[in-house]
Amino acid sequence: MTDALLPPHTLGASAALLVLFLIIEMRSKQPLMPLTLFANRNRSGAYAFRLVAGTGTFAVLFFLTQIAQNVLGYSPFKAGFAFLPLGIGVVITAQITSRVIGRVGPRVPIMLGALAIAGGLLWLSQITDHATYVSDMLGPLVILSVGFGLVFFPTTLVAVSGAARHESGLASAVLNVSQQLGGSIGLAVLGTVAASVTKNQLAGVRPTHDLISMAVTAGFTTAFGIGTIIALVGFVLAALVLRGRAPKPAEIGLPEAA
């Protein structure tokens, strides 16, 4: 399965195209993505953090959906409602973060958010095939919501701070691309890991419903454990790269009117 998802020739071609794109952008008088955007240390740190965060968390949401339906036995509709605490928590935490960031700067909320995400994933890594929503999913979802709420607004603020007015939209777009790219990588890699663990758990045995449930859960918990490590990498990245000073209003570029 790993070879099917990430064959060497595909990775090589992707790397070559990326290098070609960078060369073209460096030589172009009007580049689609000015590489000067990455000259700002804080902005590059925000991009890297969102890439790492996306790698560790996007796949987790997919896995939790599978657990809700295949382990807890929820219908798709009920599984969707099970994630309401996550969305509500993100909104509340983001509102609070936006009000205090002017005093503490972006670095502290981002670091705390990374730790919260790591804590939520670590809790999820202990889940079993006998899990219940209240005891095994609700708590991690609330913790993850706090983590997401702590990092979304500060990283966006850092990404657009200091950018020229005509580049602020692009600076924000690159941040979103970083997150989506990380999510794609994370889903491919962690999905492969989960599938491999599940396959190994069922090797040489006659699969029954209970054994399949245990094997699938083992695959997911392994992925959650790796996600925990990735979140901690994000914490270290934020601690080492980001600066603590809060951006001034004048430093935040706004798109020019058309």
C-alpha cells in the first residue's frame, strides 16, 4: 500500500517540478509567488507551523469519523453532530485569543495551542475498540478545539504582518496552501501507517468482527501517537522560529481595493 500511495518516481517527479517552479519564480519579473514572502522569519515560521499542524491533525479528523461510525456505531448524521464540540470550542477559543494576542504576542498562543493539540492526540492514542463517546472522544475533541483556536488566528496574523498591501492576500493564501499541503501529506502517510498496522494485526488469523475492530483501532491509535509527536515538533518549531512581539496595526497589510 505504501508503494501505491507514494511511489519513488512520483516523489521524484514532484520534487523536480517544485525545483523548476522555484527557478521560474526567481527569474520572473512578475512571479506568481514572490519568494520575498519567505524572507520574513516569522512569516516563514507560520507557514512551516501550519504545514506541520496540517500534517498531524487533518488525518486525525478523518480517523475520528471512522471511529465514530465503525467503533461507536454512529450513523453519518450522528457522527457529524458528535463533532459539534470541536467547532464550538474553536470559535470560542479563537475569539478569546484575538482579544489577548495584542498583549502576549502570537508566539505564546501558538506554542500553547501546539501543546493542547499534542495532549488531545495523546489522549486519543489510548482509545480502544470498546470506546464510548463521553469517556473517550468528547474530552480529546474539546482539547483539540482549544488547540486549534489558539493557533489559527495568531498564525494568520503573523503570515500577513509586514506584507505589502498588494501581497497580503497572497501571504494569506500561501498559509492556507501550507495547511492543505500538510493535510494531504499527513493523510497519505498516517493513513498508510494505520492501514499497515491493521494489516499486520490481522496477518495469520481468521478475521472476525471483533478482531477487525481491534485491528482497525490499533491502526488509528498508532497514527494518533505519531500525530502527537508531529504536534510536539510544531511546538519546538514555534519556540525556536517565531518572535514574541505582537504585530502593530500598521504592519498588517490590507488588500488594495480593486
